[in-house]
Amino acid sequence: MDCFRLHKKRANKDPLFLTGVTFPSEYPASPETLVKLTVYDAKDKSQESSSFLGSATFSVGDLLRAKDERLTLSLRSSDGVCAAGTVVVSRLKMGEMEDVDVDHITTEIPSHKCPLVYESASHACIDRGNNPLTGPVFKNPICKVYKFQTVDSKWMLVREQMEECALSFSIPKQLLSLYIQEDMSRVQDLRELGELSPHWDNLRKEVMTRYGGIINSYQETLAELDKITGRSFKPSCCKAQKSLEFIPINLHTQRMRVTCPRKTDAFYDIVTVGAPAAHFQGFKCGGLQRLLTRYEAEKKSFSTAYQCIYYSPEHTAKAQEVLCTMSRLLPLITSLADQLLQAAQEHSSPGLRIALKNLSDKTEQFVHTLKDELVKSALLALHAARPGYVSKNQKQTPVLGGQHQGHILQGSDQNPSPVQGLPGHSPATSITDSTAVCNNVEGLQKSTTRGEGGPLKHQDSIPHHKEYDEEEWDRVWANVAKCLNCVIAMVDKLQEEDNSKQNPVPEQQLADVIISHKPGDWREQLCPQVTRLKECVMEVVEKAKRAMTFVLLQEAACSIPQGFLLQQRRDVVFSQALAALACGFVMRLYAGMQDQGFLKQLHLVGLVAQFESLLSIYSEEIGMLEDMEVGISDLQRVQFQITEAKTDNLSDLQPLVCGRRDHFTVEVPLPRLVFQTLPEEIKEGKPLRVFPVLFNVGINEQQTIAERFGDISLQERINQRNFEMLEAYYKSLSEKVPLACLPCFQTQTDIKELLETLGQNVVTKKRKNVEILWIAGTICRRLNGIRFTSCKSAKDRTSMSVTLEQCALLRDEHQLSKDFFIRALDCMRSRLTQGDIGQWEDPEAGSMTENKPASRHFYPIALLLVSSHLLVVWLILSLVFLLAKYQ
């Protein structure tokens, strides 16, 4: 096996280098395995050229038999004559810290020695027995191992392990496919609305054209992503690339594992990712939060321009919910009805009772969903939009001479219109104050006719046609409940007949709707009632589907074109956020597989996912934060479900996404043996919830300017709102899960006290109050949560935050010596090698950069802050530059 690495440090005349050897899982090492080490000298780190120094060969058995498991080998030139130096090969055991002497492999940095023990950029560094982060989700690990001293003069080993996540691409690709399917289904639903009046038919064609454009765009993006192979993350240099806009930036996982004497090993996980934002679309007009607020305010005027009913966001969401519920419950009801007939054919009384109970529950849920005035009013509006209605209405309602056919006259306050009872209108709102107008400009125009001395007559915004039976919908969905009662009565009769064979009882009379059949053939007697139930359910689905599609058509018509652009932006941001969340959930699930308290918390309450953002409230990063806020909030529509994998192949262990925009489910398959160890509630497929919260505190020089001269109300509002959500989660958790299920930490501060302190810091006016992030992160770990850290690109600010948090954990939880705190921090932040290790903090960097003080990223204009006059001059020059740039 050939193995080589390039390490060169010019500052030392006699340098010592460290590298690891990879033993792939498909080629397991044995005592007879021969390892050939080949060493090259890189003359210039900016060039790929290198010169051969020498090589050495040894067997794994020689290493194991050597004293202290250490071999000293001489490098030989290609002709085997000249010696070119020596190589020391040693075996490192994580559990034998006291015997490891690493004094001779320290790396010098300014003022300190960084006690790096081991580093590698291969899967060989993974302890596969205890760490299941392999294959299907996580890949390309980079490991570093350090040795630090504790306060009692003992030594701890700290291993950092960073990995790429395959979900960076797989989740967005699955979402794109689901987006395409959903939009194509919506186009098909619009076609199936039937014949509409010319006005609505033209709007339908325009909406379908818009959907077609989105579908084509998403198909092109998906095709481009399918061409990409080998890459597992998107570097920040590609953040504005259109074909990669759905991919999260620099999504990586990092685990710090700590091994201390006389103490159980501990590990701390964190996910780093660039802020979910639509970089390709830009932030000139702000981010999603601002754009959506402005859009909702302007949508009423859009409804007037397109002459359609304005539906509030709540009613639009309700329409989508009804469609989603129907599509989910219809196959379940059909399947359960078939199971009921199967149990009847087998004469199984227990199976009959179980199937009937499940069928009753789902049918009652189905009926409850459709008992909504929105469905009823939408059916009436759809009826009024039919061409037949228009022609009849035109015959019945004369048009005033000289009046434009599309003109709409508003009624007076003394003559309220029934449109007030429609979605989006308050009963107290008069028609003059409402922005709703007729849904058909040709036939549903308002005209006035005045008889001799008679009062004005006003036509309704949505007229009630005399041939339309408004009670028809109530009868349709009520028939479903009646049919279900017939099924229940028949099942009761069959069971009574079965019991009477063993214990004869007087014959009982049943409802008139039950037809007597020859005893003994249960399926034959039950089949007519079940068939009728299924027919009624299908009839209800068809009517409700058309009604809700018409509601969404009016929403889409009012949204042209801005609404479609906002939907695309929201899809992009949500895709990045979901990929990060799925990565964190899988990582946390794998880590807690043996923790029964964690699993109990998982299915009873769910997990909190805490996103730590370091964006400044300045310039483009305001738009990024507005995007991120909406994207993180949309994660509330996501649920997880753990399933049993079909096989143990890596392809079958890949998480899958299903659902539609208003509700997604991420299925996480596990190997059969692992799946069997889970609680019954999880194995039965119970949906698992995640509660995302976002806290933001800007830390760079732009935040300094924003806090001095700008407005940081966005940050304050986000922190306050998410604090309330975190507090509500803890209240729910404390009511359902014993606190003994939560992890134990050395710091004994009560979670309630931490929440109180966090609440105080959230409302405190303090510049760069990073205490908010510290306390929120601590609470998240105490609650078994998932930790995320983000900045613009998940590089400089993110790495600063992560390394500082890791050293603080070593100090607070593992008694890291005060003398070693700064050493540990500098060591973790330094870039010690080139090549792959040089990409530790900058994954897209092609080569190693010089070691520079890590603090340079925080305050590069600190000198300007010394003098207010210099700062003012700097601000004026910056404004002049920006004005010149945009002019």
C-alpha cells in the first residue's frame, strides 16, 4: 500500500512531520499487511510539483511486535543505496493516554506550543465501533487529536472530527423533485376545474403558464445537479451560482470527543452551515421577511386589479391543508375499508373490530376536515364562475347604457353585501371598505336598477344563483357520516349473530338502513355498505378538491408575478435549511441510539434545533438574516419518521423526503438490528417533531456600525420571539418527560435559571451581547438539542465561534487547566498543514495560507474606532463609493 503526504515548514531547519495511514474498510489490515511509505518534498506550496526523497516498507506485524509499538525506519532512494532521512511509525491508542509521549511532535506557533498528537484526512480515524457516522450520510472525515492538561495535572485527549454531509445534495434534489410533482399536480387540478367563464379561463391559462415556467426552471436545476459527482458540499465561492442555489453552503458536521482519566468519554456535536439565503437572487430589495410583509400588504390591490376575491394567508393555508389532508386520508380510508372486508371474509371478530375502529377514526377525521365554511363558500364561488351562470345572469340583470362591462359599483354602508361572510372579510367590514370584487367581470358585474320610487338593488359580490342549492354540500359530506354509521351497525349485527350461535339471545331490531342477508356470509352482507361509503368519500373529495383548487387559483391570480418569484425564493431558502436540519437530526439520532432517555424525549415531545447566527444587521447581511428567519420558521412544517431499511446497503440507508410544501416528512431508515432496539412508539412510525429556534448576534465590524448608527430591531425581534418559543418548548418538555432523561453536566445551573438569564439578556440593550448565544447554546445542549452555527459562509466567524465553544466546554466540563486554555484555542484555530488539512477552516481553499492571528476577523477596523473623527471620514468615503457604484 502506497501512502504519502506532503508537509513542509520552512521556518524549521530540521522539521518533524506527522501523517496518518489509511486502511480502507474494503481492505482490512492484518499482521501480514505490508505498508510502503513514500515521502516527497514540495519545493513550492503554490505548485503541484514535488521531488522524490525516499521510501520505506514495513509490515503491520512488525509494528505490533516492536517495543512501545514504534518503528524507526530509514528512507531509501529509488536505487536503494542512499539514505534520505528517517520515519518514525507508532501506534496510538485513545485509551492509553498516560503512556503516550508526544513531546517530540509539537508544532510551534507564536508564543505557544500546540500539543497536536495526531491528524488524518481519512476514514481510518473513525472509531467504527462507537461512532456510526459512516457511509450513507457522512463522508470524508478530517481528524485532529490533541493532548491537554487538566487542573489536577492529568492529561486528556481531545479529538476533533469534521465530516462532509451527503445530504447537502440529496435533500435538495429530492425537494426539487417534490416541487416539480406538486406544481405539475396543481396544473392538472386547474385543468380539471372544468369550463370557466372567459375571464377566469384567461387567468387560469396565465397561472398555468407561470407554473410551467417554474417547473421548467426546477427541471433544469435538477438536471444540472444530477451531473455533479464526487462533491459533498458547496463552497462559498459558488454561493451565487444558479445551478447550486438550492444547496446549503459549506454544510459540515464537527464532533469533539474527549477522553479523560477515570471518566466516561464525552462528545459534543455541532453542525456548521452558511446562512440559508437566496444569494443568486440577491438582497437589493431585502430578504423574505420584508418581501412577504410587503407582498401581503399589496395583495389586496392585486385582487382588485385581477378582479378576484382576496383570501387571507390563513384561508389560503387552510385550502392547502384541506387538499393535503384529503390526499393523505383518501388512500388510508380506501385501504382500511378493504381490510374490513378482508376481516369479514375471514370471519375474524377481533380483526373486524380493529379495522372498524381505524376506519371510523380516519373517516371522522376526514369529515371534520371538510366541515369548514371555506369549502362551502368556495363551491359557491366556483359555481358563479361557470359560463352557464354568466349567461343566465346576463339575461336576468340588465346592464346600464354606457356602463363598461367590467365596471363594478360599490354598495353603500346601508346595504352590506354577503361578500362579508366570505374568507378574508370580517363580518363588521362593509363592502365599501373591502377590496374584494366580483370573481367574474363579465357576468357578475354590479348594476343598479331603480324602479319608480323604489330603492336601489345591489347584486352580491358572489351572487347566489337561484338554481344552486347551498345545502347540497352539507348533504354530501353528511352522507359520509351516515354511510359510516351503516357500516358500524352492520358490523355490530354480524358480531351479535356470531355471539348468538354460542349464547342465544333475543333477536334485536336494527336501523332501517340495514338490509338483512343470509347469516354466515359476512363479506356479502358488509360489502354494499362499504362500497357506498367509498363512493360518498370519492364524491366529497372531487367537490372539495375543485373548490380548494379554485381558491388557490384566485390566490395565484392575485400573486402574478411577484407571488411566484417569492415562492421560488422561499423554496431555495427552505431547501438549504432542511438539508442542514436533516443532517443535524441524523447526527443526533445516531449519537443517542443507546440513550433511552433521549429516545423517550424524542417521541414524546421532540427535539429543539438551535440555530446560532452571527450575521450583522448591515448591508446585504440584513437580507440574509430575513431569508434565514423565514427558512428556519418554515422548518416547523417538517416531521421526521424512523423506518426499517429494506437492506443494510448504504443506498437503502439514505434519508428520504416526502410530502408537499405545507408539510414534509423526512424518513430516516435504520438497519434492522438497530431498528429493533427502538421504543415501540418510534417503530410504529410515530411522527417526530423538531422545534427550530434562531438566535442572532452580529460580531464583526459591520455590526459595530449598525449598532452605533443603524437599526438592529430585526435582531431584537428575532431573539425575543425565539426565546418565547424555547421557553414554551421547555415547559412542554418538563410536563411530559422526567428531567432525569436529560444529560448531566458538571455545571449544575438549573435550566430555569438559564432561561431567566437568557430572557434578561434578550431584552437588555447591550452591544454585541454574545451572552445570548452562549446561554442559548448551553440550554440547547442541556435539552438534548441539535446545535447549528452559521454566518455568511460558515468560515471565519463560524470557526471562531465553534473553537471558542469547544475550549469553553473543555474548561467547564473537563477541568481544562487555565494555562492550557489559550494554547488549546490557538491550536484549534491554527492551520497547521497544507493540502486537505489546510481546508479545515476553509473547505474550499485550494492551498494552505500563512498562519495569522485568529482574532483578525473580529475587529479589523479597531483602529478607526479609537477616533470618532476617523470613523466619520471612513463612513463618508464608503457612502461616496457606494453611490458611485450604483449610479
